[in-house]
Amino acid sequence: MLQHATWLPLILAPLGFAGVAWVTRRFFAGAEGSGIPQTIHALQPESEADAARLMRPHVAIGRILLAAAGLFCGGSIGREGPTVHVGAAIAYGFGRWLPHGQSAVQRRVLILAGGAAGVAAAFNTPLAGIVFAIEELSRSFEERASGVVLTTVVLAGILAIAMAGDYTYFGQPVVADSAHRLSLGALAVAVLSGVAGGVFSRLIIAGAGGVSRVLGHLRRDRHTLFALVCGALVAVIGTLMNGLTYGGGYAEARSILESNVHLPWFYAPARALSTWLSFVSGMPCGLFAPALSTGAGLGQTVADLLGQPTAVPFAILGMCGYLAAVTQAPLTSLVIVMEMTAQHGMVFPLAITVIVATAFSRLLSPPLYRTLSERFA
């Protein structure tokens, strides 16, 4: 569509954002936002009634359709948060068929397994799905849950490979052996991505609660109008960026990693702003994919400032560091980026990057998904 009418997003995005936000609130309450906070809340022992409401089949179906609609309208959103929620809802639904009913422990195990399988199937990263279940969803790994989670993740991974083939999400970028060692450039990426990710996480939390009385009033009482304004701003940013900030950012990140394409230095802040606007508009909105793309842009910027001949290793470090800073889940970020790029040789600089980035993020923001989960409750 952009090839035929570059002005079309200026109409489609505002109307689309408003429509998606209205339909979400009117017919699919609980499908808004990431989906990971809803899943975390449903895991709590005291949330049985909320879990039954949040994990209803029609909420999962609505999240799939509305997230696709949001992408079609130019939203800077990912699919992984919605996929976690959808996976958890599917597993929870099967729990109703248990012969002796569903206990609180079984409910928790099924939701945990479904959420982990969602991450594994979305990106063909089975190990990351397991780590995500331990680090972010449950913060522990009970013995009785381990077998169910592992089995569900393996089966989801097999099905995903059968449908989409065995692939590495971001291909296999070529990285020199020198990138396997820690350098001052890697530390610079870690600090920059940590600060940027911490600020972004703080803004997401503030946006969810209303950064001001006026904004809070608009989001609560004029949510359709507010979403329309958010869509208009996303369209303006996308038009000024020649379409680089629409969608999840997969193509832009992969262009840096595989083709060493140099995007403008302001790509990363523009992508982050579009993601924030998409999230606070009230549509179903995953953050992993846009965060990875933003991190790749930050890493490229550092490489350009340092005069490096290639930005690929810096982009990989930026992806890992920025995702760790946004989610404050360093182990998940380390594993998911290594699985997505097949760069196991970079494990040492990647590990240092996630540690430093998470430390800086924690100075600036509370944990994103846990905080949103508490506010959601």
C-alpha cells in the first residue's frame, strides 16, 4: 500500500487505532496491552476468578485478530506478548477437561506451560521459552511443573517447525572472532541500552497509569479519541521515517544484521516512541520485537560513533541489552538473542551486556511486567 499511496497511513492509522481500541475495550476486555502482565496475574494463587475471566477463549481469539489489525494499521507492536497470553489461555482451556476438575496448582502449571510454549513457538526458541517461564512468569520452577512445561514447549516447538520449518529468526549473521571478546564498545552499548531501556520501561509504566491527570482522564474517559491521536502520531512518525517504524521492526533489524544496512541514528528513538504510542493506545501490543529492533538501532549508532567497519556485533549486543533493560529479565534476553541469531560464540560479551544493562535499568524503573501486573490486578 505504501508503494501506491504514502499518505494512506495518515488516514488508516488513526482510524485503525481508534477502532482496535474501541473493539478491545467493548468486546475483549483483558486483551489490551502486552498479555504478559495478565498471564502473571492469572498465575497468582488468589486470582482464580480473574484467571477464568482473562483466559476465556474469546479473549485469546480477539487478541490474535486485534493484534493483526494493529499491525495492519501501522502499529509498532510485536506478537510475543499476545502469544504468551494466547498460549496460556489455550492451556488453561484444556484444563477444564481434566477428569477430576482443575485445582489451583494445576491451573498455575497449565498457564505457566502455555505461556512458555507461546514464546518457544513464536520465535523457534525453545530454550528461551523455558527460561522465560522460570525467570519472568513464575520466578521459580516447581518440580511438579517442570515436566509439563518441558513437554508443552517441546510439542509446541515441533508443531511450529512442522508448519514454518526449522529456522533462525534473524538468520545467521556473520561476526568476526574479535567480537567474541569484551571491548569498550560493548560496554558502551550495554550502558546506552540499559539507560534507554530503563527510561522506556518507566514511560510504559507511567503511560499505563497516566503520566498526568489530563492524560489519565483521556485514556479512561475518552479512550477512543486518545487512541485516534496516538494513531495519528504514529502515522506522522512513520511518514517522516519513510515507513521504517511501522510493524514489529523485524525487517529493519535483519537488514542491519545480514546486509549491514545503516539506518539513520534517530531510527531507535523513533521506533521506541512509536512503540510507546502503540502500547498506550490500548491495543494488544507485544514489546519484544520492537525492543529488539530498537536495540539493533542503538548498537548500530554506537558502532558508527566509534568508526567501526561493521555494526553487526554491536547491533546484536544492543538487541540483547535493550531487551534486558526493558524486561529486566537478563537470562531470558541472553538466551533468546543467542537462539535468534545463532551467536553462541558471543556468550561472554552478551552476558556482560545484559548484566550491565539490567543494572542501569533497575536504577531508573521498577520491573515492567510485574508492575503492570500489580496495576492490572
